[in-house]
Amino acid sequence: MPHPTPSRETAEIAGQWLPIETAPHTRKVLVSYLNRAGKRRVVMACYYEEGELPMSDSYMGDEEFAEPGWYEECETADETIYPVEGEPDIWHEIPPLPTIARATGDQQS
């Protein structure tokens, strides 16, 4: 059964955190969960289906795929993708960057 993919407009109109069951599986979003210490954590993540996230084993030369699930999308030099530590229960669109006024009065996005 295909997973429902709400439009960006739906999430933006809601302007709130939505149940994880309504989260898209095709792009990065913010997800929130309780970590092992019982503290709420927010991370940028993407849900990968079976066979979508390749996991190469450079030692053996084999390519396998990660288990389906939520994976953190960190902006790091090594581009490592880690499974989300907990079970996300809510999600939110990644907000746009704010507009910054320059010293000259120009607007920059």
C-alpha cells in the first residue's frame, strides 16, 4: 500500500507538528522523538523504503541496502547517514531561511 504524501502546502497551512503517519517518505523533513533519557529531540531526517538506501561495504566490495526506516540527514563532511535513535512520533516541514537585511538595505534570501 503506498504511503500518503501530503503536499508542502498542507503542512505549511497547518503550521504545526503533524502525526508521523502523515510524513512524506520522499524528502527531508524535521522529525521529533523521545530519546533514551526521555528528552525530546528534533532532527532532520528522511524515511527510506526497502532497497532505497545503499550501504556499501568497501572491504568486501558488496553493496547491500539499509533496513527501511527513518535516517538522520546530517550535513557532515563524511556524508554518513545514521538511523534515527528513537521512534519519531511527529514531523514538520523544514522552514525556509529567514531574509537577512544587508548594511546597504538590500534584502538577501
